[in-house]
Amino acid sequence: MTTIETPDSVRKRIKADLPEDTFERRPLRALWFIPLAAIAVGAIACIITVEPAWYIQLLLAIAAGYAFSAMGFLAHEALHGSIVASRRFQDFLGYVGFAPVLVSPTLWRTWHNQIHHAKTNMGNADPDGFGTMSRYEKAPSTRFVNKLAPGSGHWSSYLFFGYWFIFHGQIVLWLQARYVRSFKRLNRRRAVIDSAVFLVIWIGVAILAGPIGAIFAIIIPLIVYNFTIMSYIATNHFMRPMAKTNDPLDNSMSVNSPKLMDKLHFNFSHHVEHHLFPTMSGANAHRVRAWLLENEADRYVSPPHWKAFLYLYKTPRVFSDPTTLVYPEHPDSGQVNTTDLAEQLVGFRPATQSVVEPAAA
């Protein structure tokens, strides 16, 4: 009988095998905020003041959206403490990265760092999941959001990636943070004020841009931001089993993205790695991936990014039991076993890299 190691024992083995600097902070990554913020602000300013041809505005809007999303990835790192030790500076970087989608760093620390990481895929306890059949049957709000999710078959699910991150942030702020006990330590007043300030800034931009200009200065950049971020977040856990114990090799999934995408998105594709070591910089996550491929290949799930994305629309989002996803309106047909699903997804693995490969800057 095969004995499955505990997450802590896996972490100890990884730490023993990898160079010590794998787990050190990477403060120079904060410098990336400077060019990214310049791109975003410069592109939006150009749209408003110069008013170039529509196709130039479209390119500028996409550039602004990319820069916003890249800062979101870095803000996520910063608020985990992998860039700088100063909590105030972490918060500042969090404001820069998450302000466009109206998410307060105060909310993010509780929602993501404390609750999601502690209760990953634990049924109805994880604020990022779509929950169980029991909750679906009891809660009208769960039935509503499930229709919006990829895999529901509803027409609205095809719009999911264009708005979900900002929409979900407001669901967490106004509903979950108010009624779910896990959020009781959240300074909700500050989170609400932060979101209100962010919204006022966008309203000011909309007034300056005018109705048409706002499409290019606000709407399109936010669609790009949401799509980019959610193309990873949605594949991280939605197709993994529900668990009682918090084991990243069981409840999380990485994706195998092209090297250029990994550079542009700061290795956010390495998600099992991140859940094993939340405070580790994404710059060093490739080392942990290489170790997992060498030592835990039978449990490590990392399909091609495009394949994981497509499978979101081929699979349901609600759990009937810990390993079975079902379509809630007809739960007895079309069931998907998460173990079988993992085997289908992992039809490809990248070549193993050296575990002592020097980290990127």
C-alpha cells in the first residue's frame, strides 16, 4: 500500500534539496511596478488627451489592461510577503495592483491569504469555490452564480472571464465578508472605504474620457485584466477534488504556460508551488516545479494552459461528493470524477529543469 506524504513532509524534503535562496524575498521585483504603472497611466492618458484613431485606442487599452494585470500578479506576491518585509510597503504595492479592480489589500489579506489558503477547496468554506449540492439546493445566490460559471452551459458563462475577478471581489466584500464567520477579523469598514475611493477614481476617469473614451480607457483594460487573471485562477482549483486536509498536491493545479507568458505573468502558472510555499517569490517557483516533476510526478497536476482552460467549459463546478463534480440541474447524469479528470488533463509534462537553475531577476 502506497503511503502519501503529508504536505509538511513534502515541504521539508523540498527545502532540504533546493538552494536556500529559493525562499528568500526578492525586493527588486518591486521595481517592475514603475514601468507597468507608466504603461497603464500613459496609455489611458493618451486615449483621453490625444484621442487617436479607434484602432490605436484599442491597442493602448489592451496595453493598459496587460499592465494592470501584471501589477495584479505582483501585488499578489507582495501581499504574501515575498517581495518586501515592510507591511506598509506591501499594502502600497497591493493598492497599486488591486485598485483597478476595486479590491482593498485589507480585504485581500483576509479573503485570499488567511481563508482561501487555509481552506483551499474545502467545500463551502473556500470563498473561491462554487460549493456543494447541499448549498446549491439551499442558497438562491449559489444557484445564480453557478449559471455564470464556465461549465454551467448557460450563455452567460461565456462572459465569465471578462468580469469575474472584479465581480467576485464585490461579492466577497458585500456578502461573504458580512455574513461568513471566517471574515470576522476583517476590518470591513476600511475595505469598503478603499473600494469606494477606487470607484471614485474610475468615475473621475470616465468623466474625463467621455462615453466613448471610457470604453477604451476603462472597460477594455478591465476586461483584459479580468481575463488574464481569471485564466489562471479558474484553472487553479475548480477541477481538483474537495478535501478535508489542505494538501496542495491534491487540491491545487498548476498550468504549463509558454515561457514568454510565464515571464510576462511572473510565473503565476506555478500554483501548486505557490500553495506549498505562499511566501516564496514566483521568480523561484520553477525550481519547486522541477523538484515536483522529479519526485511527485504521480500527484502533481500541470496540464497545458490552453487545455485546462478548455476543460473548464467541459466540466461542471458543483461537488456532489469530494471527488465528483455534477451539473446541479441533472446531478445523476454527466458526472465528472476529479481523479479521471486529472489523468485526462495531464497528457503532457514539460521537460524537467535543473533544480539548481539560477533564478530570474
